[in-house]
Amino acid sequence: MSDMQLVSLRDVELRGKVRQEGYSPEGDGNTQVARMTPRGELVTNDLMQQFVFDGRAYIVSNTARETALASGASFSDTAPFALLDVPAGTTAIPLQIYLHTKVDDKTQTLLVTMSDKVRYTSGGTAHTPQNMRFDEPNGSACTFVSMGSAITANSNADDITLVANHPQVEDYNSSTDNGTLEWTARRHIAPALVGPASLVIYSYGSDTMAMFFSIVWGEMGTSDFKRSI
């Protein structure tokens, strides 16, 4: 068949397959059907928002929304403030990380790191990830726990820092001593945490700090993220 000339096309109707809540992964080089929404829209919109539409974006925050959580006074690899464990067979993509602290001595360090294994061992407070699409078509396969030194985690010498924040005195409002770290995949390159993997958050200073936080990630089965050859 000769090559079709674009100039000869008239009244072309684009058809695809509705894939609002599922995927049809194909290997490189294979033919694929255009993905459509139930409204007939070709799926090309913002990836972060599409995770929400697909029912594959999850959020965790303070268990009691009005109560800040205490973090540690010093760094310990095996006692993070919080961690997200991604099991084998699941892939998670961080979308937004918001950490807000209040300290008395204006000395703090915030670290968001990544590991190539699950880290949780015991302790801490388990959080139930909430689906950002409120009819909740899917549940998260990941585990999220918080509460600083109450968590016991596996050690890992190969942590990779995604973002770090060490505010200086002049970064604070002198009357409230607040510090905020906000990371978003809209401004920064997001990693693909192909499980087993983890996102590990450390928050520490010379005095115990109070922390409000909100963590959002996209999640899918690794078989949907990549196709085995």
C-alpha cells in the first residue's frame, strides 16, 4: 500500500478505546489504540491530573488534621519522620510533597530520600492512603507510616536525596518560626519508584519540631508501567 498523502484526507474521524480506569500496555514497537475518556477526549492532559481522573492518585496527611506531629531531635537513618513503602509489583510516582514545621530555635533539616527497597520494620502510626477521586475506584498497595523516632526502619546505605531543606534564620518569620518545604512534579523531575522501593522523609533539629504534612503520589501496577519482554 502506498503512503497516504495527508493533503488527501477529508472528514477524518478519530476513534480510540475508552480506558478511564484501566490500561492496555504494549511493548515498544507494537501497535497501540489511542486512549480515550468516556467523554470522547483523547487522553493528552496533564499527567498529574490524569492520575486523579484514573483513580490512581493517593494522599496522606496528619491523622488528626488539626494536630501537628512531633519529629526527632537528631538524624537517625533507621528512625525517619515518615516513610512510604512501595511493594514489589507496584510503581509509585511522587506528585507533591508538602512539609510545614514550627520550631523554637530556628534550626531544622528536612530530607526526602529514596531507597531501592521497602524500609518499614515496626512502630509508628499507619495512615490509610485516600484516593483523590472520591468514588475510590482503586485502593493503594503502598504502606505509609509516620511519627519520627517511633518508627523502626531497615538501614540503607544507598539512599538518594530527592530534595533537602535547611532553612536559615532569615528564612523564618521571627514571630512564628515557621519553615515550609514544597516539592511538586510540575516543577521538578519525578522519580518512578518501581517496587520494592521507598520514599523516606527525615525531619529533625536540636529541638523537637511540630510538623504538618501532605504527600500525594500516583500509583499503578508495575505491569502497567512497563511490559516484560
